[in-house]
Amino acid sequence: MGRKRKYSNAAERLKAFRDRVRLGAVAPVATTVASKRKVKVLSRPARLAAIENEVQSLMDEYQGWRDNLPESLQESDLAEKLDEAIDKLYEVAAILADIDLPKGFGRD
């Protein structure tokens, strides 16, 4: 007994994956060419930019959570932990933004 199939064919599975990528549920890290099974990985600068975007997104989500806390929780441990997380994410974002990548192959 195998597991029940979620999609009836490969086209449905691929469409569902593309929908998840479009909605941001899956990061499009690699692209597969079906006919030759080669994987194209994003460049280092593109991956660094993706990390910067993810950190910024997390910081925005935590800030939104902090801003929408009810008044009864404004001075709680949860609020303090959220403030601490936001501060650390801000530091990480600043460090990532300061990275000066080499161009490589003599293009510096």
C-alpha cells in the first residue's frame, strides 16, 4: 500500500508548486530542467539578496505582531521578547547590508 496521490499528474503538481512560489510559501532556490535533469542554482549575490529580503520580511512580521498586541500585553514578557527579536533582526539586516561582495574574475 503506497500513499495516496495528492496530484493526478505531473502538470498539476508543477502548477501547485508554481502557485506556492508565487504566494511566497516556497523560495524558488533552484530551477529544474525536466528533460536533462540539470539544476540551476541562484548566484551567491542573488542568494544573499534573498536572505536580506527574508530577514526584512521577518522583521516586518514581528513588528506587525508587536504593534497589534492588546493593551493588556503591551508590558508583558511577550512584548519584551518581540522587541528583542526585532532589535536582533535589525542588527542582522544591517550586517547583511554592509557585506561588500567581490565581483570575481578580475572584475573588482
